[in-house]
Amino acid sequence: MSTYILGIESSCDDTSAAIISDDVILSNLIANQDVHKKYGGVVPELASRSHQQNIIPVIHSALQKAKIDKKQLNAIAFTRGPGLIGSLLVGVSFAKAFAMGLNIPMIEVDHLQAHILAHFAQKEGARKPTPSFPFLCLTVSGGHTQIVRVNDYFDMQIIGQTIDDAAGEAFDKTAKIMSLPYPGGPVIDKLAAQGDYKAFKFPMPKIPDLNYSFSGLKTSVLYFLRDQLKQDDAFIEKHKNDLAASVQYTIVEILMQKLILASQQTGIKEIAVAGGVSANSALRKAIRTQGEKHGWNTYIPDFEFTTDNAAMIAIAAYYKYQRQDFTHQQITPYAKAK
Ligand code: KG4
Ligand code: ZN
């Protein structure tokens, strides 16, 4: 008999619910919050309120789309952290009440582990290959940039990470400097497709080991544009495609150099990428190209599993369910990565 789990994700500004049947995703719905656009970033207070408004309709629709009655659910899973506390509280509190009402177990999921475990989520119809352990996962999102050695589903070791900004922040902050809308990553990706990545050169950080740094890039873009705007106040408008392409190229180069080094140092050639920035077309292409060059098996998630979604919470929960790894009603969310 199949195990049905409801996954809930509410760590930032997307309210998402998914239903999984064993490892197959039956539905994965996301309510995006447009309220933040005019502020150029996520406003935590508004995010919590929108989650409060969205959570019941999203879960209702996820059940309907999966053609599952709530009485068929075997467990409820939720993101415990990291994320915005007010946002997390909405998902955690809802999960507690729903699980108590249905008298079924609850499963807590770490958001970053879930981004990685999204690689094991299958879609109805065709099964896709999944990474073999141990594999390396480049986890790149709005809040995190890590190279993770994944020894098993819940045995993960961070072998490199950013010492300042995340890769997603590098995209978002550059976009902000260029007066582009939030979130900047997808906008830069789109503009870059029409631009020349060699048009402008930005310096590469010199950070030891497998660690990253992106704050220097942001500063050099800022100073470069400040100087150019002094001579031509339409500089950004005239060169936005080339600027987007050049910044994107630099971010991808920075990410790939350390990923290649990590593979060389560990001898691991099973290489995955996860998190919101893994939606970036240049990064996806670079992983494929380097994969061919270095003999890697590469795992690039479907777009719907890149940015925040509840399918990744549900698949992580499926492996916890098999271990009977349940949580309790006293559980509280955590804001920072564990
Ligand atoms: O994983 P995610 O949805 O949320 C966090 O857990 O942070 O990642 C969001 C980040 C944002 O910084 C966004 O700009 C970036 O992912 N992003 C992209 C693209 N799509 C989303 N960055 C570059 N290119 C994209 N196509
Ligand atoms: Zn995320």
C-alpha cells in the first residue's frame, strides 16, 4: 500500500503544499506572494500574513489535484527551518493542528536538506535517474551557497560555503543596483540571454579552500556603475543585457571553479545542483559542459523543484517516514541553519 504524505513549505515568501505517494509527486502547488515586489525584497511581516491567507486554499487544492482525501494521509510534513520565523510558524502551527485533528504523525524537515533531496522526487509516468551516494551537491539559493557531500539521505557534510553573501543574493543585489525588479535572479537570467558575457570583466574572489565570497562582486559592480553613470546617466539602460550577461558569467565561474575543485579533492563524480539559483540557465549549462569534460554524472533538477516548493519537503519526509522519524507537538521552528 502507498504512503501518502502532505508536505508544507512556508519558510520565506512562497506558500506551498504537495502530496506525495511514496516517492511520486501527485501535486505540488505554490502560492507566490506579489506583495513584496514593490518593496524590492521580502517583507517578513507581510510574508507571515500572506501565508496565513494562503495556507488553507493551497493545501485544499493540493489534495484535490492529487485526488486524495485528507483521511488517506499517513503523515504531515513541514519545514522547520531555516527561514523567517513568522513565516515558518504559520506552516508549523498548521501542521500541528492538522496532524492532531487527523491523529497522524508529523515529520519535520530541514529546508536545505530538502532542496538536495528534491533530486529523489519522481513525477508520475516516467522515472528519472537519481544520484548515487556519495554525491556532491552545490546548493545555491537566496540565503545559502554550499558544497555538500551527501553520504546518505540524512548524512550530509558541508565541505564549502560562502563567507558572506549567497549566490542568489549576488543576483538579487546586482539587479537592485541596476533598478531591476525583485527577485533579480530570473530577470538577470532573461536579460543575459541577449547579452555578451565578455562585455565587462569583474574580478574573481581569492578565497581559500572550497569556500565562496560574493560581497566583493557586488561592490565592484556598484563602483563600476557609479563611475560609468557619472559620464552617461543612461549607461545601465544602454548596456543592461551585457551587464546582466557579464555578472551572471562571473557568478557561474565562481561557483563552478570550487565545484570542480571539490570533485577533484573528493574524487566524487556524482554531481548535483539544487536551490533557487539552480534554475539559472548559464549555471545549468556550465554543469552539463563541465560534467562532459570531467566525466561526471550530473543531476539538474526540473524547474519546479529548483525554487522553494513543497514537493522537496514531501520527498524528504518520505525517507523520514520509512525511518519512523517523527516529531512532536512541542516542536518550534528555527531561523538559522543547524
Ligand atoms: O531556493 P529559493 O527559492 O529560496 C531560498 O531558499 O532562498 O531561492 C531564491 C533565489 C533568489 O535569490 C532568486 O533570485 C534566485 O533564487 N533565482 C535565480 C533564478 N531563479 C531564482 N537566480 C538566477 N537565475 C535564475 N533563473
Ligand atoms: Zn530555498
